[in-house]
Amino acid sequence: DLSKESALEALSELSDRQWNAYCVLSDDVRPSVADVLISMWDGRCIDSAETIVSIVSRLGLGRVLRFLSEIDPNQTSPDVYIEIHEAVEELRDSVEDPYSGMQS
């Protein structure tokens, strides 16, 4: 019975721990997390958009990034659209590997 905000906060904390363990999220878990994030999407809330983008980047959730890239700008607030547009541009080529920026 978590609120959406509490659930996103918990997922954010877990994604941070996962990323800091230097271990890519299991293929068994990845689709379920993606489903949850997509179901929690709110195109009018910048806080949840920022949290979802950070989770996507830490867990390598390409399906969620593709979902975000297909969102109609008319279905979001301007600041949310800017956030997702910037995230898509930044992560498009590397989202599946959350550690790509660390490779030399």
C-alpha cells in the first residue's frame, strides 16, 4: 500500500544500490521494473519524471527510455518534456549499459 511517491523513492534507492554494486540488473527482473515504471508515469510531475529517468539510467532500462521517447509532448508539462527529451538524447546509445560512461 505504498504511495506512488514512496514506491518511486524506494525504487530509486534500490537502483542506486544496484548501480553501486557494479552489477547489471538481472534479465529476470528488468521487465517487471520497466512495467512498474511505465505504469507509474505521470507526464505532469517533474519530480517523478526526474526520478524515473535516474532509475532508467542506473538500471539500463532501454524499454522505458523508448517509452519516454515516444511520449506526445502535448501529454506532458513543458518541464517534463524537456527532462525526457534531454534524457533520451543523452542515454539513447548507451542506456542498456549503465556503466558505459565509466569505461576507458
